[in-house]
Amino acid sequence: MAITLKQNCKYAMQVPTSMGIRITPENGQPVHSSDTFKMYATSAETNVASIASYLGLPVKVLTTFVKDSPIAQFIKSNLKTRHMDYEGPELDQGDPWGYRHQINIADSGFGSRGPRVLNDRAGEVGRSLNVKDFDLERIFGEEGVQIVHLSGLIGALSPETSTFCLEIARAAKKYGTRISFDLNYRASFWKGREKELSQIFAEIASVSDILIGNEEDFQLCLGIKGPEAGGNDIEAEIEGFKAMINRVKDAFPNASVFATTLREVVSANEHLWGAIMLADNEWQVIKPRPIRVLDRIGGGDGFVGGLLYGILKGWDAEKWPQFGWATGALATTFLTDYAQPADEDMVWSIWQGNARVKR
């Protein structure tokens, strides 16, 4: 096994995050032509953690809320339904132009019409995440955490959240908590902060045990040369990704697990879905297979959540990306942007291609 986990911990997984809401038109319709929407609580990091929490592992969310906000109450209630604990300060909204939770406005697309997503993050309370509001010695030293999952979305959200993620990584390293880092590059977050964020991301990556990202993430966050173009040759594409991951491994030798997903979009409702993982110098490759898609948002987070669940369960490394592939595919069948597995058997049935009725 590539990773030895700390024992006697209160939490299997912990995620720092900025919570918000997602509003989506009904029946896969575009936003501009809709008048009826569903509202969900959302964040990429809790999408990841939902795999573990629904399957019975203890999970904690570190975040911040708007005091006396009905949206904050909605989010807290949702986290409880996902079997997650949460901790964080509550900040006064201030005036009408003050704090609020982010709003994600999205339609899932249909057929030849691709999804469109608008992120409205003005006044986002999560941008204020500050290490001073959390007792890291208690969280990591007394309660204990096996894996902390960090995302580049939070790492780049604001100067405060960048420092917050860096301090979380340092504390996790100090207390023997394993660190998972999904780079999640966003150009709009990095604009004007490229040098600063490159240094912060490199330090977090240098102490991480698990590094996850696509070719853009590794190139633009860590300065690693991307894969050579493989054209329509899937074997050449896979070899290109392997070469890139080897370069990441050489640059960040503390990590022992490296993973990326492979996706080809046939239509909004049909993708070819695969994955590559390097663990303990052994490759695990899942060549892209067709999956049906209700809503693609959250599929990548579902993959990460499943992979981390396999690590937490102590399975053989071969099973980690298999389970992650299946939980990623599972996430695309939900209207929420996180998967809600009933049990492990539901996930393994997806991996096996068994969609028959179970009575």
C-alpha cells in the first residue's frame, strides 16, 4: 500500500471549503429560457467528501457562514443530511452589499447542447476563511484526521484562503495527517496573482501525499510540461499522460499517489470516461469507457472521492481508481453535483457494467 494512515482519529476525512448554493433549471433546460429552478447546497470539496460520508466514514467540513442567513441554515441542514460535521465562524452580513454565500447557476445541457455554468461569487463569505478562526492543534493533534483534502479552488479563492490552505497543509504534515491536493486551476482566480500562487501551490504540493489534476492543472499550477498531443490515438494519449505524471513525480517526490481522469465528450449525455493513476511506481490505467450522463458537473470530484475512499479503506491500490471511476460515473447520474451512493455494492455494480434491477 502506497499510503500508511494515522490511526485512532476522530475523522477519516476533512475538507476546507466555501459553501454555496447551486440553482439549476428543471428537465435539462437552459437558464435563459427557464422560470422554475431547483436549489442545492454545493462545493467541490464537499462533493469529494460525500463519497466517504454516505458510505459511513466520519467527515468534517471547515468553512464559514453568514450569520442569521437562511441560506446558511439551508447549507447546514444539507451537510447534516450528508452525515457531515462542520465547524467555522459566522460573520455578520453587514450592509446589503456585504457577505453572502456563492451562487452557482447551471444547466446540465442536453444532447448536442453543452452545459453552461455561471459562478456568481461577489461578496462570497468563504473568501474570508482565516486560520485564526480554527484551532489546528485541536483539530489535527487532539481530534485527529486521516486525510485532509485540499482543492486549488479554495487555495486560489483569495489571499486569505491561500494562506489558510497553506497553514492547513503545514499543520497536517506536522501531525501525520495525509494530504490530498486536487490542483483545480481556474484562470480567473489566478489573474494578477500568478507568482504568489505558484509559490503557494508548489509548497502545498511538496508536502502532499496525493496529487490530482489534469494536464492544464499540472502545467499552469506547477509549471510541469504537459503531455504530447496524442491525436485520436488513445494509447498515445495515455503514454503522454504517463510521461507528464512521471515529471510531476520527479518534481514532487514526497507524493506517492498521482491521478488524473480522461474524458471525451460525445454529447452532453454520453461521455467516454477513464482514469490513470501511479501509486508505488505501479500504473493503473482505465481506458475510456462510455457512460450515460444526466449532469456532468461533479463527476471529477466523484472520482477523487472514490479514490480517497479506497485509500481510507485500506484496499489494494488497483481498486482505488476503479472505485473512483465508478463513483465519478455515479455522480453524473444525480441532479445534485455530488454522488449519493447507497452502499459499496451500488458503486461496484457500475464498475462491472451491471445496471440490472436489484430486488
